[in-house]
Amino acid sequence: MPSIAVVIATFNGEEWLEVQLQSLADQTRPPDRLVISDDGSTDSTVRIAQEFARAAPFEVEILEGPRAGNYGENFWFAGQHADADIIAWCDQDDFWYPQKLQRCEQLMVDHGVQFLSHSALVTDAYLASTGRIFPEHRRTRVLAPLVGDPLHVAYGLTTLVRSEFLQSVPWDERPNSIWFDRKIGHDETIALLSFAATRRLEIKDVLVSYRQHGRNSVGIHKANGFFENVRQALGTESAQYSRIAAGVGRYGLFVAACDPQNKKAINYFATYQARCVRRSAFHQSPSRLRRLRRIIVALGKGDYGRKSRGSFGVFAFARDAVALLIGT
């Protein structure tokens, strides 16, 4: 079986780290190594890690992080020291269920995949369930390259990746995020390249508690109801699609730089970008006649096809049809 390294990036995590570390010690399949990179904590985080290392049932390496003020840089730095076949990203403030590593390892081997993500239970600061699953993988399935949603990638704590995937990544050249004012993180980078180039496995098993405490580096928003989703959709502006189009273009250039021979992926992102540009143009159109023409063109181009195939889906068509009729 492959070796597994758990990688944690810490910073002022004394409130949660001890619980997380204990959940690693309680794994039915313990990791072969634990790499902790601390990015300049001023609380007792490092002391907690050192005390754990002395009694841990596996090797623990504690590193002084890059102090770049960015969790992604810290994770990437730690990942370079993993020295194992599989890397499991681990946040300092969550809680792993005992069977996580055993289950994920077995499925990665059985299906021969380089990237895996699983479901997580969203909890409050005290690990009490909020009743929400995120991400919610409704079934266990293998996805071919370029199938799924490239803009909403799996979160780090729910993912494992074959370590060789990190070796050829031009880390400093990764693109700016579509959603945040920063470069994409360690997990987004790996998920994007996995999406473009390899088979991925999603499993429905809920294997961690994803703690939300208000100080998460990256958290999740409260789920909206149906009518709120409709209201937001009807309020969409052209600028949003222009921003997404620009971001998709950056992602495509990064994929091309990493694997210039992957023509299918390069064409996929170019097509996705063109679809975003067309939707932006639709919302800029000053007359119903022009909007009608743009919808007809979009239908012909397949822009309202399945979201898992790089299109916008039937709800987008319904939203644009409503916008056409009421002139929003």
C-alpha cells in the first residue's frame, strides 16, 4: 500500500489544534508521517505540536514556515517536505473521523486515481452539527478529466492527492483567483490541474467535521433558500460574467503552461471563457431584440447544456429568458 503524509499549516491555532491532532492519532490507518509547518504563531500552537510529536505513534516533523502571511504558501511549503506517496491536506481547526485515511487510501488504490475528495459535515465552533454537508457528494463516482465544475473545486481538508502531482507545478506562476483578491491556494491549484488532466474520485462518505468559527482562512456561506437564489440570479450583472471570463482565461493559460500538450483542456477553458463573454454581452444588450438574438446564438453554441460539461445549465436559460421578458 502507498505511504501517506498528513500536512498541516498552522498559525495561532491553540484553540483547536490539540483536538485535531488527537483525531490523527486515532486513525484506524495512521499516517506514515505528519508534517506541521507553523507560520509564526504567537500563541501556544508550536508547544502543542511539540508535545504531540513526543508521544505520537508516527513520525512528526515540525517546520518553521515561510511567513508569507498566506495559508496557501504555508501549505505548499509543508507539502514539499511530505516525502510520501499520498498527501492529505489537514486544517488545524477541524476533526477527522477515525476511518478517514483507511477509507480514502483503499478507494484511491482500488480506482487507480491521483485525486480524491469526500464529503464533510459542517459544524459550529464547538463541533456541533449545523445539519449541512459541504461538499455534498451525493454518490461515489469516478470523474473523467474535464467533467464537473472547474470553478468550485473541492476544499483542502476533504482532498488527498498523489504527491507526484506537486512536483511539476510552477507554483509562483499560478493565477489569481476568480473569487478572491489573491492567487489560488494550494488546494485550488491541485484541484484545477487534476480537473484538467486526470481521473478524480468523489466519495459520498462524510469523513471529517468542518468547523466554522468565524476565523477560518476560507469558510463557507450560509445556504440560501430557493427564492433568495432566484432573487440573486435575477440581479446578476454583466460585470460578474466579465470577471469570470477573465478568471477562466487565466486558469486556461495556467493549464497550458503546465501541460502544453493537453489540447483538450486548453480548448475547454477557451470555450468556457467564450461562453462567459457571451453571457456578459447578453446582459449588456440594450434591447429585447438583441437579447433574443444572443439567446439564440447561446443555444446554438450549447451554452445552456449540462454544467458538468462546461455549460451553464437549464437554470441559466430560465434566468436569461425571464430577463428577456421583463427587461432586467
